[in-house]
Amino acid sequence: MAVRAYFNEPAPRIVHLGHTTVAGGAELGLVRMLRADPPWHATVLYPPDPSGDGVFDDLPFTIATHEVGVAQPYGASDATAARAAVVGARLLVQAAAARLHPSFGHADLIVANSTRSAAYGALALATSRKPFIVYLHDIVGEESLGGFGEKMMTRVVLPRADGVIANSKATLASAEPYLRRDALREVIPGASGATGMPRGVREPGPLRVGMLARIDPWKGQMLLLDAFAQAFPTGEETLEFAGGAPFGHADYLEALRDRAEVLGVADRVRFLGHVEGVDRLLRHWDVGVQASMRAEPLGLNVLEYLDAGLATVVAAEGGPIEWVRDDVNGLAVPARNVGALADALRRLGADDALRARLSSAAARTPGLSADHVITERHAQAYRRVIAQCSRSAVRMATAARTVIDPVP
């Protein structure tokens, strides 16, 4: 696959920084984008990840991938002072390894694809004027990043960034106070694999409710489980959780299984683990739920629910409500409220016409974009930052020559 002509020739060399090979939203979004024939020469650098899923293994041969540095263990967001010191040391090693990699030195632009990679990317660029873009998938704040992460982001990363691409307006607003005045600001949702294909005829059977998200306490699986049991204490309705339990959350998965037993719904609740072919899975569900325990920056799952034509239920805060209008293309319920979520599920279960109306509207949600469109939007942002930094470098060089060799 040849790199398409889009930028002025030659096509720019862009290094994408990752921090894990677990198939999370940020990583899947990057893979989908790089599969969509990007008009740049792409390289992906990432640290060793013994517990990862190898998410970058299936990229096209035209995309260079390199494992460099040292593993970046999970748990930085709630690290103690001692653990934060270890995390910081590993970030410095990773920054050095990235800086010394040949692709880094030859790159026209460095793009950090996650909070952790933004940290080591900014450290690697501390003495460089090389253009740097941060793709923000997390709301900037201590609640989501932890104390160490929040300090790194606000004091080191964002002040260094030449541009920020955020997955929602809510995410961008959280970063705004820390950005330079001349930094590029763009809101581009992640590449969600949107197809625009009609849902088709619903398969017969009981109501199927699902959540697509990694198993993690903040994603709200326990809240949804309690709400499902409250809404459907008996009956044939089913609940499915699709997502693995990385980053040390195996105990939480067992707690969910135990809770389902206590609630008497274990025979109607299924834990599917990491799922390939998500689009096929979603077209078997009737209701897709996002119920995060803190404001969700966006979450690819919301876009995937909408594109699949699911009756979509979201917590009424953060990025999801930039896409879901209550009772128009989904339902927005008060966040962290079991009773409100149970009422929404009960309402959808009892009203076939409501589900059909929301399903039809979901698939027609304005702004849902195929992966190649998301890739083109990134290309435009990359081009603007490269050009702006090039002009700035020329101005600085001209000013330096003027000082050294002033006009008589």
C-alpha cells in the first residue's frame, strides 16, 4: 500500500508513541486509523508489555513498529510516593530509549497516543524543537490521572505540546488552561470502525443488554449489574459484558461474578472477555450502556453503539452527551445512579417502539465517521502543526542571524 499524496512531497515521517499493547480504546483507535491508508510514513514506538494483547501486531507491513525501552507497569494513576518515583524513573528510561531510536530523530512530527506516552514523549523532547502533538483520551485532572499523572500532564506535557487533539470538547476544555496560546486545538473522536451499515432485522429473543469496555471499576460494570438486577429481577432478559480485565483487575471480575450470584441473575449474565469482531457482537445486542463512575472523556463504545444502531444509554456528563441527546438518539441518565439506570433499562425493555425509534436515530447520529475520514482529519492537523513549527523555526533562525550579523 503506497502512501497517498496529500502533504507536499515527500510524505512526512510521523512517529506515534504508545505505552501498552493492550487493546484499549486509544490503542484500537490508533490501529484503525493506521489501517485506513494514512497519507504519511508512520512508525509506532511502544515499550515491552508482557501482559499485552499484541494490538499492533496486525498493522499493515507499511507501518513500522518497534518495541523499545522498558515496561511501563499499570497503576501510575493511584501511585504512592515510592511507586511514583519508580514510575518516573521508568518514564525517563523510556524517554531516552525513544529519543535514541533512529525513527525519532528522523521524524517530522511526534504524536503521543496516550497519557503515559505523552509523559515520556515530552521528556524525550525536552531539549528539542521537534513538533509534538498529544492525542488526549483522558480528562485532565487528578481524578482520572492521579496526582503524579496530573502534575506531569499540566506541568510538563501540555506546556510543551505544539498541538492537542482531544476526543471530545469536554476533554479539550480540561486541557485548555495549560496550553500555549499558539498550540493547535482540535476535537477529533477516535476511529471507531463506523460502517454506516443498517442494523437489519432484530433477531428474535429476549432483550439483550450489553456493555463494551475493559473490566475496570471506573467503567461502571458493578453499577450496571445492580441496575440490571433491579430492572429485571426475574425473566429472560440477558446482560453481557465484553472486555478483558487487564491492569490488575482480575479480582474485580471475580467480584462481579460473585455479585451476580448474590443478586440471583448469574444465569442471565455473561462475561465474554476480549472480543474480536465487535461489530458482529453489537448487532446482536438491543441496548448498549455506558455507565462510567467518573466523567467519561468519550469512550469509543458510545460511538460503536450508535453506529450499530443500539438503543444507547449513557451517563449524563462528559463526552458522551456531546453525542447522545436524551430521548432523541438514546437515553441520558444521571451519572452513578443505580435507580435511574434501572428505570431506563426497564423502560426500554417494556417499549419496543421506543427501542426501534432510538435505534433508527442512533445509526443516523450526525458526525459518525468512517475510519478513513478520521485519518484525513488527523492528516490535516498534522500538516498544520508541521507547517507552523517550520515557520517558527525559520523566524527564529532569521532573528538569530540578525543578532549575530546585524545590518550596518
